[in-house]
Amino acid sequence: MRNQLYLFNTLTRTKEKFTPIHPGRVGIYVCGPTVYSDVHLGNCRTFISFDLIYRYLLYLGFKVRYVRNITDAGHLEGDRDEGDDKFVKKAKLEQLEPMEIVQKYTLGFHDVMREFNTLSPSIEPTATGHISEQIEMIKEIISNGYAYEINGTVYFNVEKYNTEFPYGQLTNRKLEDLLEGTRELSGQDEKRGRLDFALWISAKPETLMKWNSPWGWGFPGWHIECSAMSSKYLGNTFDIHGGGMDLQATHHTNEIAQSQACNHTSPVNYWLHTNMLTVNGVRMSKSAGNGFLPGELFTGNHPLLDKGYSPMAVRFFMMQTHYRSTLDFSNEALRASEKGYRRIINGLVTLKTLVYQPESEVQDEKLNTEIERLCELCYAGMNDDFNSAIVIANLFNLLKYINSFSHKIIPLASLSETTFEKMKTTFIQFVEDILGLKEEKFYKPNLIDDLYDILLELYKGSKETKDYARVDFIRKRADAEGIIIKDTKEGVSWSYKE
Ligand code: AMP
Ligand code: ZN
């Protein structure tokens, strides 16, 4: 199975058979969040998509080193090294230290990732924790002739680089086309070329987050952190690099240029990009102001939402669409996903209770073949560029049979034991281990309180109908669980057994 994985490589724009650099091991780097604010659902889509990819690589038996960074410095407002540092701006707004901002939103991000049942990355390096690595890399790029310093700021020389390497390779564009899309340099610009970007930015007197460097006090540009941290933890060339497709044109294009200029090799074998989550066709983003926070979605506390949706229903909503297709947010789509998720989980619970009992009945050859085929289609879906949409369609097809077995419409014994086991492991592993869906037994916030109320109502009803055997039964069962049911003048209540 493991040799059959195909993935769509943005760099070559083709679906390629996946061959890791080191047999049995995979290195993967995903650009993580910029922690100056809460992540919105669009960001979550990208991280959940890579969680699916990570989970499947693990499932295939690879030893995976999954690096997802935290951007906690060096992020200016514009793509072109202009404007204010977002962290400092936010720190002033919230009257906090920039590092308090970083801590607050990193913890928030982790909480959200946990709610969505994503696996933690193997390493989660921060930009501020790797300043010296970034400085070393910049020094090397300068000494290799691809960068220059002006007034304490270091720029990458794109035109020089492009004489040797295709700078616009990742988006399949020529330098001339890229130049056409950028504004002319003005007298105030320090940089020599329109496409040149900062590797190191000189600090202004008011800059709060700054470090000393060979070029004076300053801070790193956004792109260099990913080049420095990916090569540190995964090597100068590694297997997979990912992120949202909005990062292709600038961030990832510049990462390739920096790494190539420093290490004399192309950094990444397979570039994977997730498509965008949209709202009414418009990309969800902080700047467009159409970004739902996961918390708003879980509670339903947002003008565009009819009601709240649980994290697993939302995860299922995302899994129903292939990661390279756009996914448009709507209440209707979410309601349908909630239903679908519950059907799948009910199937999972049912399946776990099914026990194979061979009987004398004749096995149904055709049925065995069909179930085996549906299982194979799940693997084929994932092997075809992690197509979770195909997987889910086939899980639903399997579910019809699971329900028929459970309702005894089809006798379980018409399957061979091998086919039954294959159906069971395929369904359970795909739902739980690969799609990362789990039962949300306790997601409803007041579920336990409501269940106690139901128990007390049953107790009261049994007393009223003088069904003392049942009254006794409820008392004893509750007692065994450490709950005492009390009859008082006001009615029935309960307390913990002391
Ligand atoms: P940021 O914190 O803005 O750097 O974004 C973190 C990740 O979320 C990046 O990989 C982005 O490409 C991705 N992203 C941003 N907006 C969306 C969106 N609407 N849909 C999917 N991914 C997104
Ligand atoms: Zn990055």
C-alpha cells in the first residue's frame, strides 16, 4: 500500500508517486499560525488538512517528523516589508507585552487544535527561538552574493537570483510577469529591485521586538524563519512542505529562493497547498472581516450562524471536500455535515458491537467481493492525493451494509470472517485514525445534568405508579455509581454519596 501514494506537487503541477528521500521516513514542514490574533476557521482548514495528511503518512507506517512552526515575530502588515509589526500593534491595543500576545494566542491555537482532534506536531519551533539560525542563514546568503545590506536592512536580490534559478517557478510565472504586477520603486525605497524582499529589517527606535545582528539591531523578515527552521530540523532538502495556497506566490516562492541561495539545493521535493475556505465565495481572512472564530461556530454565537456546530461536525464538514478544492461555508452545508457525521458515528458504534458468528449459511460470494471492493476504494481514495471526499463516499456505502447486518436484513454469516474483519478494521481505522473523527459523547455542555434530570423523572414516575421494583432498581444502580437519590418534601433530588 505504501508505495502507491500519489500526491499533487504544486511545483511540477502534476500528480506524482510519492518516494521519500529516506526509505520509511518522511519529513514534513507546514507553515503555522501567526500568533498575534485568534485563528479563524480558514486557518483551521489548512491545519486540519495537514493533520489528515500526517495521520495517513503515519497510518502507512512511515516514521514522520512533522514540523509546524509558530510565527511570533517579524511579521509586518504588508507583504512587501512595509507597515507596522502586527505583534507590537496588537500589544499596544491590548496593553500587553508582545510576548504576552504571543503566549495568549499560542495557547488559544493549541486549544482549538485539540478541539478539532488534530495530532500535535513532532516539533513546533518558534521564530523568536531561532534568531541565530536565521542570522547565520542570512550571512551565508550575503556571502554567496544573493543579498545586500542597506542601512541595517538586508534585502534578497531577486533579479540576480533569477539569472540562475527560476524565481517564479512555484506559480509558473516569469520574472517579467511578476515585475509587471509590482509598483515602481520610489525615491524612498532603499531596495534595488522591485521584487527584492527583506531578510533582516533594521529596528526603528520604537521597535519592541529586536535582536542584535551583524547589521545592527533589528528583526528577521517573515520568510527567512521557515527556511531556517525547516533546514535545521528536516535537512537542506526534505520531503513535503505545505501551507495554504495563498502562501505560494510570496512566502513559499521566497523560501525556495532563500534556501537555494544558502544551501545550493532545492529545499523541497513535494509542495502541497490547501485550497481556501470561503464565505459566499469570498476567501475567509482576517482582513476581509469574514472570519468566524472556531468558538463562535461551536456556540452559534455569530450573526451568520443559525446554530452552533460541534468540532467533530465541523471537522467532518472539512473532510467531505478534497483539500485542493475550495470549500464554501454555509449553514445548509454544515447542517448536512452534522447529520452525516452522526450517521457515521452511529455506524461506528454499531460496528463495534457486531460479533462475527459463523453459521451454516452459504456465504454470498458477490457480497464478499462488493465489501472488499468498497474497502479498497477507501485506500484508493487516500492514495489518490489524500482524497478524503472519496473515502467518505465509500464509508457511507459500507455503512448501508453495516446497518443491514445490524438490523439482520442481511445475515452477517453471509460474509467470510476475513471480509468481516476487513470491513470492521477498514471502517474503524478510516473514521478514527485517518479522518480523525471521534465520538463526542460529552460535547453537549449540560448532558450529564440533563441525564440526571431524566433519571429523577423516571424515579418519580415509578413511585407514582407504585412500581417499587423499578424504584429499588434505580436507587441501587445510582448508589453503585456514587449517587444518592433523596426523597424530600420538595420532591426528589440527588447528592454525591459521602
Ligand atoms: P496565517 O496565520 O495568516 O499565516 O495563516 C495560517 C495558515 O492558514 C496559512 O497556511 C494560510 O495559508 C492558511 N489560510 C489563511 N486563510 C485561509 C482560508 N480562508 N482557507 C484556508 N486556509 C487559509
Ligand atoms: Zn512559512
